[in-house]
Amino acid sequence: MATVTVTKQFKEDFDLWANDAIADGRWSVEDMAELKTLLRKDFQPGPDQLREGLTFITAAGLTIPATIDDYVERIRVWTNFFADKAEQLRNPYRKAA
């Protein structure tokens, strides 16, 4: 598996969220280590193995695959997720979107 490099902002956002999740007991240190391994795997080029076999239903009622085969898009999705979680922690009175 190739080494994955993330942006400084991604690391800051992830670490803020992870430390909070461990501190309040939602996640264990072991669970967080497992998540980091999963993310490294998900950030690799190639077909989406994490969401393989999963589907979701669109607003129009169509069932479509949940896979994201473009690894750059997978990284973007995770980056946005952790940025939002970190923003909620930095600004707890902000309304959630």
C-alpha cells in the first residue's frame, strides 16, 4: 500500500475531531487506529472497496451504487466531513447544516 499524504488542514481537522471523540468515550484509541487504517486504504487509487455492494436511494426513488471509484473524490468527501466536524467543535453555537 502506498503512503498517503494529507493536507495540514485535514490533519488538524481530523485530530481535533478524533481527540474529542476519544475524550468523551464515543471512540476508543483502538477504534481510532482502525479508522486511520481504513482511511489510508480508502485514499488509495483504485475501485471503492469500502462501499462495495452498498446502495442508496435518490430523491427520485432510484437505487444507485454508493461506490465512489474516483479516489480523489473519496478524499474530498472525507476532507469535507472532517472539516465540518472540526468546525462544529470550534464553533459549537453554529447551526448544523
